[in-house]
Amino acid sequence: MKMYCKNCGKKFYPTDDGWVGYPQGTGWSARLPANKRVFHSRFCWEDWTNRNIDAYSNFLQQFPDCDINSDNQNHN
Ligand SMILES: [Zn+2]
């Protein structure tokens, strides 16, 4: 399918069974479908993350911190 890189705007053509586009997932079984690979290169993925690090870290911090929860349970 045709995609435009979210970082640099370059046109690229990821496929579900190919290795074009990032992020790719962590293995054969976990490979991301083509329509979720929004960056044309690993550099663009990391460059975009660095430039949006505030929004990115705020997003991640919405999730519960499992380490803090388990610490509290130990004290109870
Ligand atoms: Zn790019």
C-alpha cells in the first residue's frame, strides 16, 4: 500500500509480508501490518520520537506504573 512518512513526507510502499516501513514489530509473528508502519525509515521513527518526546513521554505516563503498585502491596 502507498504511505507517506509521518516524519519527512516521503512516499513508500509497505506490505504486510515485507520489510518496508517502521515500526515493524518484534518478529515474524508480531510483524505490524503495513497500514501501521507510519515511518519510511528507522531514522525517521527515532527522529520524530526525539522531536515529540514531551507528548510521547506524557502519553506513556498515562499508563499505571506496575512497579509502584507492587511496592505499595509489599508495605501493606
Ligand atoms: Zn521518512
